[in-house]
Amino acid sequence: MTRIAFTYLLYLTPVLVIGQSVKKELNDANQYYQDGKFSESSGRYQDALSKAPNSLEGNFNLGNSYFREEKYEDAQKQFQQSIEQASDEESRSKAFYNLGNAQIQAGKLKESIESYKQALRLNPEDDDARYNLSYALKKLKEQEQQQELQKDQDKKDQNQKDQDQKEQDKDGQNDEDQKQDQQQKEKDKEQEGKDQQQQEKEDQDSGEQKDKQSQAGEEKENEISKKDAERILEALKNQEQETQDKLRKQKIKAKNVKIEKDW
């Protein structure tokens, strides 16, 4: 166990201005404290201080009782008050020492170091204060090193978190790119289908147009053939008429010929 658990208990010679009842309550409180009954001792110190608020012994030892109850903030207040009330260096040195103990237990390492230094300035022979000062300095160094390690770890964790976020964003971007590519492919495929349909329609229209043209050509050919047939027929009629006319003339001529008798 370190010496920070040790606190000075202050005993002062009775002063005439302190009544006998106050002194009795202080003695009873000190006895409770020695017996380890810190809650009872705190109550008795408070009773004494209600009658003698400036009692150095009452304030100092109430701080000790709070310290034993692990009420470190309350203990610090009492020791601060004791420092202001103490008139001799020894009492002030003890108050600074106990204040340092309460501060170190409360996790206030830097404050405890200053309190131990003050105790040693007032009493350079106080080995307990020197030991606790060394202990507090060591703990502060360890704390700072731990904080530095924690900062490094936090930095690494943050870097890893940032890297993970970048990877996640990258994966998300890749997914988005793939999604866009897929959408573009679908659009291209859809457009290709439309183009194919358009081409098929154009081919169909072109085929229909060719069919119409072919049909028109056939009708025209048929029309020409019909006219030719009519001309041929007309020519035949004319030729036949000419033939009939010739035959008719020949008949007429034959009637006019005089046939001589044979002798």
C-alpha cells in the first residue's frame, strides 16, 4: 500500500475560548475516528464546528474523516480551510500534505503534486510528502504516456475508420457504376430493339412499295399488251377488208370478160 492512504490527525492543546463541551465533542470524534467509525466521527466534528466554526482541529480532522469515507471533494474543502486557519508552518505543511492525498485520490495528479511541493517547502524533512510527491510524478508520467498511446490508438482507429469508409464509398461507387452500366446496357438493348423494329418496318414498307411498283409494272405491261392486241386486231380487220375488197373487184371484173366461142 502506498503512503497516500496515510493522513495526519491533528491534536491541539485546549484553548480557553473553546468551551468544555466543544472539547468533549472533539475528543469523542477523535475516538470514533481511531475506532474506524468515520461516519460517527464526521457527525461529532460537525457538531463541534457548529459551536466553534474556526476550530483548526475540528476542520482538519473532519477533512480526515471525509477522506476515510472516500468523500474526497469534501475532504479537500476542509483541508483548504485548515490551510487558511493554520498559523504555524508545521500545521500548514500537514494540511497541504493531507490535501495532496485527497487530490491524488480524486484523480487530480497535477494539483496533488503542487500540494506535496508546498508541504515540502514548509517542512523539507517530511519524508512522507517526498515519497508521495515521487509517486504522484510517476503516476502523472504514466497517465500522460497512456494518454499519448490512447491518442495514437484513436488516430489509428480513425485512420482505419476513414479507410473503411473510403472502401465502402468505393464499393458503393462501383455498385453505382455497375448499376449505371447495367441501365445503359438495358437502354442500348432497348434502343437496338427499337432500331431493329424500325428497320423491319422500313424493310416491310420497302417490300410493300416494291410489290406496288411490280404490280403497277405488270398492270402497265398488261395495258401495253392489250393495246398491241387491239392494233393487231385492227390491222387484221383492215387486211381482211382489203382482201374482201380485192375479191369483190375480181368478181366484178370476171363478169365483164367476154368469153369467145371455140371454132
